[in-house]
Amino acid sequence: MALALPAGPAAAETAGLTSPPGTVTDLGPASEVTSVNGAELIDGTVYTATGGVSPTIVGAYDLDKQVVDRRYALPTGGGAWATAAVGTDLYVGTYTPGDLYRIDTTSTTVTKVASVAPDSFIWALVASPDGKLYGGTYPGGRVVEYDPATGVLRDYGAAVPGEQYVRSIAVDATTIYAGVGSHAHLIAIDRATGAKREILPAAYADRTFVATLALENGILAAGLSATGTMLLIDTADPTRYEVVQTADNYVTAIAIDPARNDVYLGTRPSGTLRKYDRDTGELSTLAIPYDGASFGRLFVTGDQLRGVVTNTIVTYDLTTGELSGVDLTQAGMPPAPELAMAVTTDGPRVYVSGKAGVQVHDLVAGTSERRFLPGEAKAMTPIGGDVWLSVYTLAYLFKLAPDGDPVRMATIGHDQTRPLDADYSPADKLLVVGTEPEYGRYGGAVAFYDPRTGALDAYRDVLPDQSVRSVAVKHGTAYLGGSINNGFGTTPRTTEAHLAGFDLATRTKTWDIVPVPGAGQIVSLVTTGNRVVGLTETGVLFAVDPARRAVVATTTVAPGQGRMVQVGSVVYGTTGKDIWRLDPATMTVAAFVTGLNAQWYGGSALLAAAPDGTALYALRGRNLVRVQL
């Protein structure tokens, strides 16, 4: 559905052609989405909490009426993954900051009851049979208890010292079960004494996460990443367990159905809803809402299996096998401006990616349209009339036509999950993508993809024990900028970011230097003339002569997660607050635009240049802006 943009952007675009350089034209919200993370079922109503928008909204979706008839705004938090119910009270755990809220679902009352500071995320939340709340945090990897009767928060400490994530949690009358990552552990904690013991079978200690837990009648179901394995563990004797192996990488949601002796699970990346029959040991496919569907929660209500999938409530009828769904946007959860992740332009359109989609701004028609994507495009690259999306998770490559929906074309593999940067070489006909490895893993990769043939080659650990944070390509060489950060949850093994040259003909690394001592990330690279210009997170701009394989000049800008683009012989860059202009011949920097104060999600600040060199596209706050050149 096309959404009208404010103040006539098409007219503003035309007028901008004669405006002075540096003129900023507002094009409205960069990306708008209804995307929910945490969800809980209370008395026939599914309560869903948004992520990535501000403020965080909790919507009450009535299963019978199929409408969101109430909405609650939380005063803090960038979103909420964690929800739990005690009676008719809904508890919501937020991230950035990690606050705990109580919502009285019989009224309009929203009350902050606790904080898990210094941790910034409440990843998981569950209620015990006696009405206490148990949460798992990040980055401290702690387990906490909140007692609604007394208002007291009890800290059980880190589930596993040194691990950052308690990603899942379950509880019974005596024991808390904490699913840990990014090196998998399953910890049983005595509720009374706080004593901890490992119950994850040793054969599964090489997994990255115990990412999903469900508990019913003494059976603990645990979903393991990144192998798509589910364990059904007897809590009375954890050495007794069943193994259920799916064809996917992730088990994202689990519901145990004691009445039928079945277990339902949602798996990715295929987006499959599955059933495991404990009587027969058979794992079967129930439905696939769409390729890449991500089930956030599953609930059994009589003969209906309810699922929360990105921005949709789906219902699978266990009797008839029929699958139906209701879009939460249409049901009463309107989209809101989100923290965008990447921006690019093909000239007549500007593309902005975010959670589960790409916003396409048609500059001629003056419209903005959302295209669904089962993932997050961390880099977008125009090639031959299409836009290629480098997508998290599992480092997928999608192709997006201007008038179509994204189509998955390839998987980088090699234990990679998070694309960090991409560049296309018309001369070499190759899309070059730099990636970060899976959670808990070391060794990023560079991938080379030919959009004409579909041929893909990936090379891992080209920069030893570093992710490939930035890429640029010219004259048959790919330039690779490193980051000492590897998969989330790891501790860096190196101390300084490397820059390497990679020969596309021989597919070998030909040189490797540390351009800026003490810098941990090379956040952006461009090639201009006979130089490679790079930017570090410490704010050092450096120029390298590839022939000499040495730094020949440096200067400084503001530190941060910056990005550069090249327009003719000039380089523009930003760290979000301002845009500056660099003359690479003299390495002099001049201010160009100030006061943008952009808000975006992760990665580098967002900046793209129009193909004809007339404009830049960036963010001001959460709005897309055009900057006249």
C-alpha cells in the first residue's frame, strides 16, 4: 500500500535541482513498520510489543474480534522481546534500557516496577507457578527474580561467568532454567539457594545458543542454535532426553501440547511450522506462512495453534489443517518510524531498509511503499536496474526489482550471519560482500557473487580473527577493511583493524597492513584516483597508495560509526550528526551540512549518493532527507 509523503516530495525534488549546495529537503519518515517481538496470551487476547520504534507500543489483539482494541505506550525502551503474565497483569521487559513494566490489562495503568541496570536488555521473561517473574539479561548474562507481592528484585548473578546472553528462560516450582549464549549452556538454578548446575548434554556444548525454552509437566524443550536441534529433557533426570533434528538452523518458538502429547515448533530460515508427535517420534510439517517466516511465540488454545509472526497473528486449525492470518497493521497497530539500517538510491527511487522490510520512496510519484523482507538488509547495492540486498540472518542475498518483492538468490554460508558492507564492480561484474560470523564464532568472510550467473565464492578468515567490516573494489582488486569484533558474544583476539588487498583474478590476498595503529574498525572505504581512502571508528581518515601498500596521508573527523560515499573526485562522509566533504588529493575536510542528528540501528551511519551526482540522501532524526550537491 502506498503511503502519501508530506509536503510534496516530488516537487521538492524538482525544486532541489536549482537550490544552493547543502540545501536539505525533508522527505518524511525514512522507514515505517509494525513489527512485534514479545507476545503473551491472557484471557483470549494476545498482547504484542513492538521493537525498533519509539515509543514501544503494546497492542491487545482480541482473538475473537480479530482487532487490536487497546494500545499501551511504554515510557522507556527501544522495544521489548520479553513478556510474561501473572493473572491479568502483563509484564514487559524492554531493551535500551532494560526496564520491567507492569500493565494492568483490566485498566489503562502502565507502571515501571524494576530495572536490570547496568544490563541494557531483558531478553527473556517467564512467570513461575507461584506468581514470581524470572528474567534473563544482556550483556551481563544474569538471571533475576521480581516478586510482584513485595516489589523486591533478586539477582542470581551471571548464569555462566563470561557469557553475555541469557536468551531464554523457564521455571517450575523449584528450579529456574536459563538458556545461555553465545556459547551454549543450559543452567538449572535452585530458586531457593541460587545453586547452579549445567544440564546441557555435553554432545551439544559446541552450539552457540540455547535460544528457546518451553516447559510443561516436567518436560523441558530446548531449541539450539545454529543447528535447528530441539532437545526434550526430563527435568527429573536431565540425562534422559529426546533429540529432534530439523532441517533448519534456528528453532524460534516452541509450544508443548500435553493433551495431544505433541510439541509445536517454528523454525528458520525456511519459516516452517512443525509438529513433533511424541507418541510416534515423527516430525512433520504443518504449514509455511511464507519463505523465511519467523515465529516469535506459539500458543495452544483448544483446537487452534496461534502464532505471532513478525507483524501477523496466524492461526493453524489442528483439526482441519487450515492456516489463516491477520495483519496487525490492518487490525489496529499502525506503523511507526523505525531505526533504519541501510539506504541506497537508483536515481528515481530511494530505498531504506529496516526490520522485515524495505521502504521504497518513489521520488517522482511522491509515494512511500513498504516491501516485505524476511530479514534485515544490512547493505543494499543497485545493480543493473535492481537492488541487491545483503541480509541478516545467515548472510543471504536477495534481489529486489523496483516494482517487485525481494527474491532470495543465494546464501553466503561459511558460518557467516551478518553482512556489514557491500560494493559492486561493474568492470569485474561482481558484488563483493563483507560479513561477520555467527554468534560466538570467529573469522569473518568476503564473498564474491556474479549476478549474471549466480556463481558465489566466499573466503573466510582472510583477515585472521576479524570480520570484514568494509569493502571497496577497483581495477581487479577488492580492498577489505577489518574489525576486531567477531560474532556477538566473543572477545576480540586481535587489537588493531587490518586493511588488505585481495586479487580478484587469482582470488588471493596480496597484501595486508595496519593503516591506523590503535583503531579497532575500518568502518568505511572508497577508492578515488590512485588511492584507497578509509575511515576508522576513532575518526582517522587515511589514504593508502595500493602500489606502495602504505599510508600516504591522514587527517581526522569526529569519531563514530561513519560512512563515506564518492561523488566525482569528492568524498562525502557522515557519522550521523553532520556531513563533511573531503578533498582526497589534499586530505582537507570541510563541513557541509550540520545538525542532522540521525537515528539509525547498528552499523555505520546512513548515506547514499544519487547516480547523477546531484544529491546525497541521509537521515535527520528518523526522517529521510535529500541534500543538494
